[in-house]
Amino acid sequence: MSDTLTATAVLDEVAEGGQPVVNDLTIHVATINGSGSQSSNNVLMRSIFQMGVPVSGKNMFPSNIAGLPTWFTIRANKDGWIARKKEVDLMVCMNPQTAREDVEALQPGALCIYDAPLNCKSIRKDIEFYEVPFAKLAGELTTDSRLRKLLTNMVYVGIVAELIGIERQEIVAAITKQFKGKQKAIDPNVASIDKGIEFATANLPKQNKWRIERMNKTAGKIIIDGNAAAAIGAMFGGVTVVTWYPITPSSSLCESLIDYMKQHRIGSDGKANFAIVQAEDELAAIGMVLGAGWAGARAMTSTSGPGISLMAEFAGLAYFAELPGVIWDIQRVGPSTGLPTRTAQGDVFEVAFLSHGDTQQIALIPGSVEECFEFGSEALDLAEMFQAPIFVLSDLDLGMNNWMSDPFKYPEKPYQRGKILSKEKLEELGGKWGRYVDVDDDGIAWRSIPGTDAPSYFTRGSGHDSMARYSERPEDYKATVDRLTKKYETARKFVPKPIVDVRRGAKIGFIAFGTTDFPLQESRHQLRSERNIETSYLRLRALPFTDDVKSFVANHDRVYIVEQNRDGQMGDLIRLEVGEDQKKLRKILHYTGLPCDARSITNAVLHMESDGEEKVVRVGVDKRAATQAISED
């Protein structure tokens, strides 16, 4: 038996046993951007979900114009594993530009449905091909050339459904939901589904490798993307000022928030109790947030890596002048323009130390759409509690893709406004108040809000003393930045603690964050079930680190830090945190722009465990460049 259980081995087992793999397959649809395939792919995914099968959907699309290749991947898994899987079980091949490449990437024994003119069956002999005359079938549905293109997509949904067993009534229900009850859109799409089912039944051979069968693991669950979840959370968190500049992949967060606020935050008199402003650029957007925060509003913006770079100057002002505000960073591949429509976790250093000088920023790191919702509110609380910019490090995979989730819980705790000076508090202080005086020894001073019965103040980004007066005295500057360090240390007690799963007798530990959690959880299962290797796991949820990180590393012989960037940025921050124990750390780095997968993590761990010397494995590239031994001791 080889070191790893491969997809080919699974196919061999199916062929020998004659029984299909039930509710465990990956469907990969290759189409053309702008062809309307997004709706059909969502219908296909939701139909499987409605049959009770856990599912996830990932869209990979070009960053420039319509007409270029796009792919949509649906993973259905009865055990709830929803991370990306590298192996494709069923391919729908519709794009002439990528047909050969798409087919050549399939593992032997996979299924491929293709548009007849592509002649995919001539490319390989070890794939099961299903040739379909899509243009002819769509032409039988309508004479409208534009509509034919759209309906072609629903034809392949019907064909896939017939081949793997998706129930027709669930497809119809998904279409009805997709088109929001608009019967004029529903009827032709249902007819297209039926056309595909009819053709597959009459003309395509049955297959017995993969099947979808009804089960009950999605009852009560929802499907939502992380940006929409974050928008709902911010609305429940009391945000009143939202300023933004469009940038992929963050735009849909504020666009969703606009829709939600119009539905739920306009009074009976027709007046809105919020302001959402599209700024002229990212620097203006964060400037408006900080001005609103100074004035007492709960304010936020959303952006991506290039926007974070442009916000550096104002981020330093917010840190030094101590102004509240929330910045959502939906990470994508950099540097520079990079790959705008690919996912990464490469902004860790940028956010942690954003701005020049001695700056330490607080950041939250959601690992699910539920946490996007929760942190939408919590980030606003922390911004006011610590009078500081609070960054939220999401990513494209979490923000823009579809995830299954439990319904969100209605928040019950009151807003945490922090140390806002009132007339009563001023009297308690004996009438003496200084904007940057730390009276509680936690690094956090009391702030006032203009227009209230407390004294107002003006602040600046230059040197100042505890009374907010301009100062270049060395002792004043040192006192200020030392107090800011104390505030950062206080934040360790209030940011979300990591989720820790320590297994008895486990010598190996994992540390990960964000969407890397999904493949890592599956990799732990693979190590346990295939190799009897037990592991512990700590999932980070915030910067600064809590004490849990030090103790976790101390209690394991080797700790693998898994992240989606080239340099292991979070790993380096952890090295600084744990001191002498850094010799225990290993890095597994995935940075292709595609979401990380479980098998790559598993193989990397097995490789380093057998080698004993390598400290870094870079996965997802050619083997000759995949590993690098370095000394980090």
C-alpha cells in the first residue's frame, strides 16, 4: 500500500466492489465567464443540499473581463468535509479554451460530460465520457439566441442530476428559490432541466461510481457567504456609518449591508438612521470611519490588501490618536494587484504592524460564516472598548464562496461602548480629566464624545501628552507609546480566545486560522483513520495572541503551523511569541491562490515526520521546489 490513500485507489475499490460511492463526490463545472452559469451552478449545489447532503461551492473566476474561463466546484460529502478536494470526480466541460487542460487534469476513471463540438473523448482513454449536443438541445427550447446560451447551463444541470441521482423536485425548488418566485424565469429553466433529464435518460449510459442519495444532515441549516454574514453581524452590532471603495473581493460586504440596512434600518417615517457612503478611494474611506468614530458613531469599512496598503497613514493616526473604527480585510493574492480573484492569507504582517513606527494593531480572524456574523458585532465593541482600529482578517474563499451554516443566533448582549466620559464620571474624577490619562492602569483612557455634557477635545497624530496637548518632550512620547503597549497587552484578555482541542497522548500539534481550518480538520481525520496518528489543534481567532498559544506549543513535541501564504507570516509571529520553544515549530505553506486541501497537509506532515530535518514544506508546487529545509532555531 502506498503512503497515501489516493483518488485512483478509491476508484479501483469502486470498480472491484461494483458499489457506488454515495454522497461523496466533487463536481467541477468549466464554463465561460459571463455566460450565466453562476445561477445554474447554485441550483445544482442547492439541490444536493436540499437532499440533506452537506455541500460547499467554490467559484473561481477571472479578474478582468467576460468571456474568459471560469470554474465552479461543488463538493458533497456525507461526513461534512467541505474543504476543497484536489481530485475531481465529475467534470462538466463547456469551455473550448480550457477543454484539453480540464480533461488532462482529471484522475483516471473520472466522469466527463462535454459539449459535443469539443470532442473531449479523443483526449484520453481512461475517462468515462458523455457527449451532449447542448446547442441542439437548447435550440429546441427557444429561438432567442441570448436565452439559448442561458438555458444551456440548466440543460447540464438536468444531465448531471440524471447521472448521479439528484431528485427533480429538489431542482425545481432550487430554481424557484434562485429566481425568487418569478414565474417567467422559472418556467423556461425548469423546461431546460427536463430537457437534460430526458436526453440523459434516452441517450447516455448509466454510471455506477458516484450517487447522491437523500439523507438528513442539512436540516435547519442555511447556505450563505461570509461577506453577507459579516454584513448582517455589523448591522446587528449597531453600525451607523459605513464608508467604502469598491475592490474585489470585499465589495459584496458593503453591497450586502446596503441591502440589509434598507430593509431593516429605515424608520416608519421613511428616514434612514444610518449613512453608507462610497468614498473616492480607500484612504478617504478609512478617514471617514475615523471621523465618525471620533464623533461617537459606530463606523466601519471593508477592503482588500491593496486597500489596506493605502490605509496605512490613517491606520497609524487611529492607533496613535486612539480613534475607534472597524476595517474588514477580505484577503486576496498579492503583492501589488496580484491575483484579485484568488484567495490567500498573506496580509497578516501588513495588518499586524500597519503604519510606520512602533504600531501594534488588534485583529480578529473568523474561521466560518458564523464567526463572520459574530465578529461583525464584536469588532465594533472592541473598537470602542480599546479606542483603536480593529481589523478583521477574512479571505476571498470565506467571503465570496458558499458555506453551509447553522442559523445565526440573535445577539442578546448589550453593545460595549467602552470608557465614554459622562458628567457623572467627570464628577467621580474630581472634575479633572485628561484625554490620555490612564486612571485604571489598563492603558485605556476615558474619551469624550462631542456634543455631550462632557468636555470636548481635539487630537492629532503628532506627539502629545496625557492631556492631549502637543508635546515633543521625550518623556511624554515614551509615556504615550508605553501606555499603548499596555493597552495592547490588556487586549489579550478581551479578544476571542483560540479554539483548542488537545488530545491525550498527542505529540503533534497543529496551529491554523481562518479557512485553513476546514482542510486541517479533515487532514487530522485522515492522519487518525489512515495512520493512527493522533493530533491536537489550536485555531487562532485574534491578534494579539492569548497565553493559550505559549502553553499549546510547550505541551507538544512538534507543532505544524498551516497557512496560505509563501513566507509563513503567522508562524513568524508565533516564533516571536514562544521564545525558546520555537525549535518545535514547523511550517506547511499553501499559496497557489486556490483554497488549501486536506491531502496536501496530510502528505506534508507525513513527509516531515519521516524526514525529521525539514522545517518548511511548500505544497501545491512541483516536487523539486516543494520543500525547503531551513534553520529557525
